[in-house]
Amino acid sequence: MTRRIDFLPQGQTINQHIYKEILQRLLCSVRDLWLLHHDNTPAHNALSIRQFLAEKNIAVLEQPPYSPHLAPWDFFLFSKLKGVIKGTRFEDVDDIKMAVTTELRRILEESFQEGMVGDYLEEGNL
């Protein structure tokens, strides 16, 4: 499966409408390959999202509230990206996007899978 990397316009945050657009775009390419794991943000828990997921028979792995140990991206993915951005002075937002995109493309698919099962350590927290 080809990785797609999208960035929101500066100042915009993900709401239920944007999240639904993302899910609709991904639906065809990952239909039988995924179990959706999302956290308890309002965009993820909106009624329209819950209805959409139910209508499409998308299995959702629920996350109990206040469970940081069940948020692997916070530890696996974001720690990798922090290493690229930390201490770097970028000329503009496009330079940041390019650096993040380059790093995301370097991460092997197997590493993403390992991150989801908890096989990750953030440097400096050993």
C-alpha cells in the first residue's frame, strides 16, 4: 500500500468533517486491511463519525479514557519526528513539511507495525 501524507492548512485543526473526509478517502484502499484505532478526541467520537463507521462495518478498537499507554503514536511516531525537527531552524512551513515527509517515508512499514504493538522506546527514556 502506498503511503499518503497530507498536511492541513496552517491554523486548521481536524474536526469531524475533515476526519470523515480522510476516512472516506482511505476506505477503498484499506477496506479489509485495517482495524481502526483512534483516541478519544471529539473529532473521533462525533456522532457522525460513529454512524459512518457503523454503516461501513469498520471495526474500531476502543481506547479507554486517559490511557496514554494505549497511544503508541505518541511514543513511537512522534518521538521519531521530534528528532528531525528539534533544534532545527526552518525557513518556512514548506521546509518543515519536507523534513517531516522525508522522515515518514524513511520509516519502514514493519516499524509502523512494531510501533502499534508497543515495540518502541523513545531515546532518552531508557
